[in-house]
Amino acid sequence: MTTATLLSASSFSSNRMAIVSSTFSSDYYGTGAADITKRHAAFQLLVTRYHFNNSKMFLRKQRNYGFSARRGFRVSCETKTEEIRIRRCSPNLESALVSRNGALTSDDWRAVPDIWRSSAEKYGDQVAVVDPHHDPPTSMTYKQLEQEILDFSEGLTVIGVKPDEKLALFADNSYRWLVADQGMMAMGAVDVVRGSRSSVEELLQIYNHSESVALAVDNPELFNRIAETFFSKAAPRFVILLWGEKSSLTINVMEGIPIFNYKEIIDLGRESRKAFFDSGDASKLISLQINMGSLWQHYKYETISSDDIATLVYTSGTTGNPKGVMLTHKNLLHQINNFWEIVPAQPADRFLSMLPPWHAYERACEYFIFANGAEQVYTTVRNFKVDLQQYQPHYVISVPLVFETLYSGIQKQISKSSTLRKLLAFTFIKISLAYMEMKRIYEWNIFIYFIAATCFKDSTAPVTLRSQNCSSCCLRTAQVLWHAMLRTGTYLTRSQNEQSYFVSILGWLRARIFAAILLPVHMLAEKLVYSKIQSAIGIRKAGVSGGGSLPAHVDKFFEAIGVVLLNGYGMTESSPVLAARQLSNNVLGSVGHPIRHTEFKIVDAETGKSLPYGSKGIVRVRGPQVMKGYYKNPLATKQAVDEDGWLNTGDLGWIAPYHSRGKSRRCGGVIVLEGRAKDTIVLSTGENVEPLELEEAAMKSSLIQQIVVIGQDQRRLGAIVVPNKEEVLEVAKKLSIVDADATELSKKQIANLLDKELRKWTSEASFQIGPVLVIDESFTIESGLMTPTMKIRRDKVVELYEEQIANLYK
């Protein structure tokens, strides 16, 4: 019985090709079955040493052995084995492949990597990416970046990666992360992303739960940190090192597992693509001629579907049941195609990026940036301030903490000035804040409304103001005034009741008078102070905040000094952006209008019934960006997304009512958030914290009766604690904090003791609790702070102690 042994040429690197060549092409004297056996044994050894798991194979073989008698003969086994493999590709990016096979092509993007062919054609020699802080520093054009992605993608195919396989990508912000991410997507694989700062246990859990088959890591430092623990509990097929050299790997636990550096993958892909295009035959990528026979690989090409999973993004806090969010190409393409309304990026606009690339917000923004021909500059926390001034970006996309840090830096710089300059600067800022408040009112011009409504017979105007006749001159004037009026009225209100015309006129007059008084001082401040701050910050068009709520005082401060800040809203499960403020309609205090094709509704937390505009409730959303589901977790998916496609965000908020006139005319439909109904806390750093773990640990202390961990949109966590007063007093006496006959403690003394207890019991948690708010009254069902099942209502507690919490964080 004859057995055909297959070795895929796309499954080993060039050094292994050399092994094949040296084994089967060496000179041979004489003939005989023993020599053939030697070569066959060597061939089998190569096959058994490396594990090549390729896609489905369809085999056809014929036997007809022949031998040459001359010295140095080559065994020319006539057995021909044909392997037909499935290859998946991005239809626009790899249009040259699918078109050769007769497949239909389309200009419409169906997969995320399709953007690269379009961008390379439109913006080819324009700089796409600048990565100045890695070794070597790199700047690439759109053509170069597209080619790098194609080569990396092909390199993965060469080393045996199949479509739909999952590859873990644990790395930080750099152009090589982008190339790896897009290379994986381009050949139909699914990347599982996380940053290098995550714990070893978290990375291992993500790797195993996602069923990843291989691993790409940022640098030797990360590899050395995770290797011993990681590879004793996982079995990666190979490892790719994005930065650094393999010689820097200090832990030898990878025997038998191939390790490639970034350049090796690129070189493998480049050589393979060259062989393909040089062959002139699209059905044959590699024809490997070896002494034992001929291996012909034929490829059947399939295009990536928009509904295919593009990536798995694990939500933060995966110490319990992990939640891997499945995002499809369709989800991400929705973001790419609709961000322009938020950020009208032009070719050659420069963006400065410092967020982790695995963060859904940063990732979707980067795809959008490159789809529109802009330039992306990667920076780090350490270099952010210097790079702001050096590169003078048009846009900075980041989390609230970055803008809070800029705000604090400006305040600190002013505080270091002389007494006179400090007094002058802070006075200017206070006046400008007041001026901007008035401006949001007076910009809605009631008289413009009267004229425009009269000429256009606006249905929102009183019947007595509608005119049937209007001269062409009056009409043109009214058109100008009408469009001017449409750009005003951004004073946010929750009330559904419209003001009367008389009240509107009085409000407008009052605001206009005060603004006129403050305007000269504001203009002077702009010239003497704000222009210098703007120059130091370096943001030329706008900062775009997301991943958390932008604090109101930061928002208003930047508006006062003339730096535009936009604010958006979303979550990983929605790819992520759902709503955002726009340059043309920047309503402070909100997260803006829903982006295109996105629906919002507010429902009652208990009944699930829809609530009218202005009413506070649970925010639910629906749109093409909503995830496919949680990986291997249908129950969690069902709880998050209902049968009609509505995603329960777990956030509390309301939708601003529509007004046909007055200071809030342009606020109708904007989304306003007021915290979270579900337990997850999002810090201003963008990190998600599940408070239950911390609360359970804290409750082990006998000094704590009840606790609610807080910190939504803050830099750090805090806690509201109901102490066990008797136990606290006893401990205080033992520590000689109070006299033995004392009957009570001050709140400051209690808070100090509780702080020590919290540090003790939560020391092993991922996050630590900062400031403590001590309260006297327990949470009860009667007070409405607990459910009938004795669960604390977090939102009610936070709402009740809102003022004390604000003071706590001051």
C-alpha cells in the first residue's frame, strides 16, 4: 500500500526550505532502494518535527517512478500530489487575486482591510503613519503601508495560518500593531487583542478562552514576563515578536515552538507574493519541486464576508466569566463610513494617538483616519506633551483623563506665575466662562426667527406671522438669517415646555446685554492669555474625548479659552461609537446626537417601557454597529441584546426634548448621560472596574457594615461606607486612638481606620480604593436604597449622596 506524504510549502520558513533542498538535492553515487529510503526518512523527519495544520485538502495522485543513472542524480518521483486549499482574502485589497479567478469585484468595502487599496490609490505617496518612538523610528506612505500589510498577511499564510483561526495580539500602540492587526484580518483570521500592561493571568485566560492557536507579542520584555507561566498552560503553534530581537529572549521554555520576528514574517510574505506574481498563474502560488516528487498547491479563493468576525475584544475585568465581544467587519465598517460627520478629516490632517490600539475607540478611529488620507502620529504618555508641540496635530483623540491632565497642567502653570499674573489669568477665565454661558443663549436670535419664520411660512411659527407674499430680496435675506439661526441655540435643557415668545425675548435681551459687557474683556483675554495657551497645547482643530464622561468643568474651561473639545459615547459592544458632538453642533453637557443609522430609546428600569424625551431611564441602542455577541456566552448575549436587536447599555440618561424656538432649539435629540445603572464603573482613564470583587473583599472586615464602591468618570475609585460603629470604637481604643472611656469617634477618625482596613482587605485586587465617605444611616428597603431582595441600589445611593461625593473628590 502506497501512502502519499504531504508537506505544505506554505508551512515553513526559508531556513526549512534550505533543509529540504540540502536533503534532497545532495549528490548521490549509484542507485538503490536504500538511498531512496534515506531521503524518504529525512523527508518524514521534517514532516514530523513541525506540525503543519492546514486547511481542507483535496488530493489526487498518480504513481510512475523513474530514476536517473548519472552521478548526482535527482530522484524524480512521478507521483504528483495536488493540494487544493481554501484561501480567504479581502475583496478590494486583494482584487488582483479574485479577479484572476473570475470572481466579481466591487468598489464597495466589504471588509476592513479593503480601505487600504482605496487609500493607496488616492493618497499613495502621502505620509500615512509616523512612529518616532520605536527603534527604528518609522515613517510610511500609504503605498508602503498597504504593501507591508499585504506582505504580513501572506507571511501568516506561509507559516500555516488558516482562515477563521484566532491569533492573540498582545501589544501596544505602534505601526507594527496596525500592520499585524490588518494582516491578520486580510487573510481571514480573527485577532484577539489586549495590551502588554495586563497581568499574565488575564492574558492567559483570554488566550485560552478565545481558543487562539498562536501568539504575537509586543517585545522581548513582555515575552519574558509571560513565557514561563503562559507556555506551561497553553500550546501556541508559533510566536511572533513585533519589536526587538530574538536574542533578547532570556527564558528558554519554547523548545519545539517556532519564534519569528516581524521582519521574518514580512520577508516570507514578500517572497511568496513575488513567486506568485512571477508565476503568472493565479491558480498556483507555489510549486515545490523535490526529489521525492512534485507537490502542486492549488488555491480556491473566497472573499471575506461583511458578517465574518473580524476581531475579539475582551472587556476589562475578566477575572470572572470572560466576555469576548465579537465584532464583525460590518460593525467596524459602519464606524469608518460614519465618523466623518463627527470629525471632518481632510487628507493630510494630522492626528496624534496615545491610546492603546486594542481599545475599541482608538481602533475604530484609526481605521477612519487611514480611510480618509490623514496622517497618524503615534506617541506615548511620556512624550505626549513634547509631541503636541512638535507635531501640532489637527486632532487629538483620547480619553477624558488626557484632557483633565492638560487642564491640571494649565492650572498649575498659572498658579506658579506671579501674584498679579495669576490674579489676572483667573479673573479672565471666570469672565470668559460667564461670557460663554450668555453666548449660548443670545446666539439664538428671536428677531431672526421672526423674519425667517415669516418669509418661509415655518410651521413652528405662529399663524399670524406667516406671510403669503415675499419679495425676492426679502427672501434672500431671510434665507441667510434662517441659516444663521439654525446654527444657534445650544443651551441644554431637560424641560419639555417651551418658553413663550415674551419670555424668550427677555432672556435673549438679558443675555445679549451681559455678553456685550463681557465681550471686550474676553477678547483681551484671548489676546493676552488664551492665544499662548492654545499655542502651547498645539491642537489646531479639535480634541475628541471618548471612553468616559468628560467632566463639565474641563469641558467649559476649554470652551472658554477657545480650544474645541468634542465628546462622544459608546461601548465595546457597539464597535464602539453610538453618539458624538459635532463641530457644527457642539452641545456642552451632552454626548451629542446619535451617529447615522443608530437608534436610541430610554426605558424604565423596572418595566422596560419607553419613556418620553426628558425622562431619565436606561439607555438602549440599536444599529449596524452592535456586536454579533459574546464569544461562547449565549446567555450573556441574550441578556445584553434583545430579540429586536436593542442593546442594553446599562447607562442612565435622557434625550433632550425638541424645541422649535428659544435658546435650546438645536439641542433636540442630543443624548445626556447621568451615570450607570449596571455595576461596571468606567474611570476617566477608560479602565473598566467591576466593583463587586472589591466590595466582597471589603466586607470581610468586621468594621464595615455596608459599602458601595464609586468612581464613575473619576481618576480613582472611592467608597461610601456605613461603618459598624461598635467594632470601630473597640479597635480605636485598642490602638489608643481614643481614651478607654470614649463613646464615639469623629468621622475623620473613622475614615482613617476604614482606609487602613480597605487597603488591608483589597490589597490583592486589581484596583485600590481611595477616598472614603462615611455615612451614618444604613441602606434599607424602606429608604429605597435596597431592593426587596436586599441588593443595594447603586444609582440611588450615588444620586442621594451626589454632593458629598463631589466634595470627596475635590
